[in-house]
Amino acid sequence: MSTWISEHGMQRALACAALLLALPACLALGPQGPQPPLTEATLGPGPVRVSAPRGYCIDKSSLRQLAGGGGFALLAPCAQLTATPGIAAAPALMTVSVMPQRRDAAPPDAEALAAAIAPAPVGAQGQAAGFVYAQVMQGGEAVLPGGDPRHWRGTRAVGEHLASLALYAPEGSPLAGREGRLLIGDLAAGLSAQPATADADAASDASAQDHEEAEAKAPDSPQRGFFARLFPRSN
């Protein structure tokens, strides 16, 4: 079973969140008024903590627990999520998902990430401080209306979990280029592992093993491997 949020659920979450860039605070305003700023959150049952980059906040309504012990969160500029003035931040939509992995799993590498993104073409790519990133050259506009086709994907190990990140920006935004690599790098740097109990560790290992066994039976290309569950295929 995949721990990635279902395609339908993912598209729904991204479609709703994308409205933030066109209609500021459309998700923030509800029966109880604007949501307060949320800059840190624990993903799923843990133990991974995400801290938003400066000027960006986590959309509380987007937080999801994924099957098998994973978690999902969506981030956007605080001023648009909270409908209150704050630190200026360039419009962008970012996502983070985490899923458990086996303790003996190999660290993320650029080749595996590129295989997960295929067949979409890749531009700039690299690795820094354990974070592997790639600029995907197409498909961003399918996720973010009015968005730049170029967007960023990345992955890094966080304790006993593997995290995947994505960043989408409006067409022509500097965040579709080099500045986006810096921002998604800040997001990756804000991920941290939290202390876990022995029971949680055992459950995480069992969950990771179950997913690997399920993957071995799946018809997906072996080159996509473990990352196939982290990144849906680009449009």
C-alpha cells in the first residue's frame, strides 16, 4: 500500500490551496474567521517536525495522516493563509510528505530522484547536506493554475522517515528558477526528527517492510523504486 496521499485527495488539496495565490485567504476565512499562523507542525503520528521558511505558514486544514505512518502538509505565504499583514513572501505553493523507511535503506540520490520524476525532463539538479533536489521542466501549470511549468522536487532522509517536497510558483516567478531551489532547500532544512518510543520504532519498521513487499508485487517500473510512492508522475 502506498503512503503517498491518494491522487484524488492530492489533486483536491492542491486545487484548493492553489486558490490562495489567486484569491488571498480564501481558505483562511471560515466560520471562525482567519486561522492563526501555524509555522510548525508534526506530520502524521510522527516523529517528523516541519518548520516553515520565513514568511510562509502551514495550512492547518491540509494536515493529513497517511497510511502506514506517514504525513502530509501544504504551505503558502502567511499573509494569504491568515488574511493578516506579515512578512512579505513571494507567492508559492509547497508540499511536504513523509513516510517511514527501513533503517538499512540507502540514502536518497539524484539518480533515483530523476527516475521517480521520469519521463518529465529535468533541469538543474544536485545535492546539499543530504537533500537531493531537481528542477522539473514541465507539469507545474497542471497543479497550479497560472503556474510556471517549471517546479521543484526534492527528498531527504529525516530520522527513520523519508520526506518528499515540492514547490510550485506563478508563471515567470523567480521561484521557478534558482530562488526556488533556495526556498525548497530552506524547507528541507526545517525538517527534524523527534524522539520516538520503542513501539513507534517497531511500527515504523514493520510499516516500511509492508510497503516494500507491496511494491515488489506492483507493476510499476523498478527504476522508479521507493520514490515512486513519493512522487506522482508529472503531467
